[in-house]
Amino acid sequence: MKHIADSTVRRLSLYLRFLEEFERQGHDTISSGELARSGGTTSAQVRKDLSFFGSFGKRGLGYAVTDLIASLRRILGLEARWPVIIIGAGKIGAALAQYRGFGVHGFDVVGVYDADPARVGERLAGILDQLDAALEGDIARLQPRIAVLCIPGEAAQGQLDRVVKSGIRAVLNFAPTALTAPEGVAVRTVNMATELEVLAFALTNPEA
Amino acid sequence: MKHIADSTVRRLSLYLRFLEEFERQGHDTISSGELARSGGTTSAQVRKDLSFFGSFGKRGLGYAVTDLIASLRRILGLEARWPVIIIGAGKIGAALAQYRGFGVHGFDVVGVYDADPARVGERLAGILDQLDAALEGDIARLQPRIAVLCIPGEAAQGQLDRVVKSGIRAVLNFAPTALTAPEGVAVRTVNMATELEVLAFALTNPEA
DNA sequence: AGTTGTGAAACGTTTCACAGCT
DNA sequence: AGCTGTGAAACGTTTCACAACT
């Protein structure tokens, strides 16, 4: 397959989100123009994004909402459910562990780990474990495919290396550090400080 | 000023993060190559990013760490502190409100609002307020420059319109919805579902 | 008539490569 | 000798515009 741009995949995810809403509202077809408005893009962009994966519409008519949802779910790899572990049960880790949206979108939190498993209390009972040597065994047993890192910056690279060594190939990083991973491991970093600084820059340089 | 790419601003923020660490380790000069490694990019990219704003290095030598930190802080608009309000005190909103990293990086949480101010309890006491008609008055009085939306998707556009009408020009959105804002208002959306779906795509299409 | 799918053009970003300083 | 700063080249992404189809 030809290489697909990150920006394309991000938009496909947004289209899917909007289509699900659109279907709930009882619509059964949608045009690239309507879909574009939802994602803050253009109709040509929508058609181009989809064209990388095939031909899903009917000329003169648009796209069948239910079919397009199914196609996008298949393209994004959401036909199966994805088991996820969360490393770090501080405020962010604990908030994510309890976030119901995970499950709705096809991701199952199968484990939460913290160096101090007492820290969060009974709400994570049954799922919060000691972050120690047992992690490797748990990964082998539960086969999580994605690890979410919610630990301090200085611990992040170490835990990333560790889960990669155990076979995990996708990491979502909330630590405020750029991480390096071997070829074939997907890492996405969500960095609060950077997001705020981009906004500070925009406020400081309104014309840029 | 020439338009600056979003990707450039993001990298500047990462460079700053790394430089602060590098300074703490006692180094006083750094080359574009060393800085590049930290941000997962190339030395030419680092030099190009900086060149949009001026000339900060010494040929043959590199960059003076402390000076470059000061320059980046000025470029990003971090010389003053930025007052921030958080709309929504659910799990994510409450976690952010208590996140110390905000303050460290020059952002002050001056208000947290929720439709039900009883929900979080005493830890946000003195800062958590009812999300009601008083918001407009608070914005006029406290002059926050950035609003962080931590509310359900269906409420997000409404609260965005509201804070924009009160004069806020920068919004960080954690609701899983694409938002529209008038020209001149910077909006950044952090969407958990999309981040996970990009990882699911990467796992499903290892070659793409 | 209306909308898709898609090559080609336009645009933007990154990489190259080297002149110019220190 | 070493490293920056930067035009120019290469590359990637978005937009255009229109033929193809319903």
C-alpha cells in the first residue's frame, strides 16, 4: 500500500465520528461537501482521502452513511477490539482508566499499572496493579496491543523501551518528553505544555 | 511577519523543553545537531525553524543555551504569564486543574467552572465555580486569555461561542468534536479517540 | 443536474548543499 | 575545522477542474 499521510488518517477518524452522529440523526446518505463541513476541510479533500482506499460513493448521489461507517471502521482497523494498558495511575492515568469513551470506540483497558498501587483507591480495584516485574508476564498473558504512558517525563523512555521489548508496537505518550522508538513502533505524544504554547504563540503573533 | 507553520511552532516548544533540561545538566552551548536529536528531527530543520525568527547561533560554535532559551520564550510569547480558565470539572477537567505543570510553564488556572460545582469536592475549593451566567462577569474581571474545554461534545460548540463572545481568542478543546470558530480565534483539539484510532491504523497497516 | 473520483497544478514543508563566519 | 544561515531542490499535501457516472 502507498504511504498514507498522518493528516489523512486523522481526518478519516473525524469523518467517522461525524458519520456516527449523522446516522443517529437518521440520515442515510451524505455528500463529500457535508462531510467536509464537519471536519473543517473541503469536499475535494474528503474525496481524495477516501480515494486512497477505494471508491465508496455513488456519483450524483453521495455516500451511503452506514456503508461508509463500515468502510472507515475497516480502514482504521476498528473491526476487532484493541486491548490497552495504562502505565501510571496519577491524575491523568486514573482519569483515562475511568473514561468510558475508550470502550465505546473499541478499546478495552485490560490493565493499569503504578509504582504505588495504593494511590488511586478503590475505584480502580481489580484493574490497578503494581508496576513491577510482573508487567512482562501480564503483557504476555493479556496481549495488549497499545500502551498509554501517563508517567513523569524522566520515566517515560524507560517504560517505553520495556513495553516495546515485550512486543507492544503502539504507544500513546502523555509524558512531556519526546520519545524514541525503533522502526515499526508507532508513538504519538500528547503534550499539554506544547498545546498551550502553540496557543500562546498564536495570541502573541495574531498575524502569523 | 511571514506565516509560521504549526509544525514549526510545535518543534520550537519541544526544543525549549529540551534546552531547559540541557541547561539543568550544566551545558552552556548546544549545536543544531544535538538539538535535532532531542526533537526527533534534523539539524537543518532546527536551523530553518530558528531562521524564521532571526539568527541566534555562532558559526563554528553552536547556540548559547541560556540565550536560546530566552529567545524561544520570547518567540513563543512566554515572557508574560497566561491566565487560563477550565470549563468542565469532570475527570479530565479536574485532573488538569490540579496539574502542576501548568504553572511551571507560565499558565495560571484562574477559574474552573462546572454546571454542578458540587461534583469535585474540596480539592478544587476556592477555584471551582458554578458554570452559569456569572461566567461572563468573571471573564471580564479575571481577563483569562485561554479557555480549556473539558465538557461533553454536545456542549462544546456552545461554550466555545460563549467564551469567544466574551473576548477569549484561544481555546484548547478536549471534547471529541470538531469545533468552528471565527477568524482570529485559535482552537486546538486533543481528541483521545482520534489518537487511539491513528494507532489502530498504524497497527493494522504496518507498511503505510 | 448533481456528485464522485482523479490526474494535474498549486502550494507548503523539508532536505540539501554550500557560502560565510568564528 | 566546525557549525550556522539560507537559497534552491526535492518532496509531500492540498486544491483545482473536469471527465465519468447515476
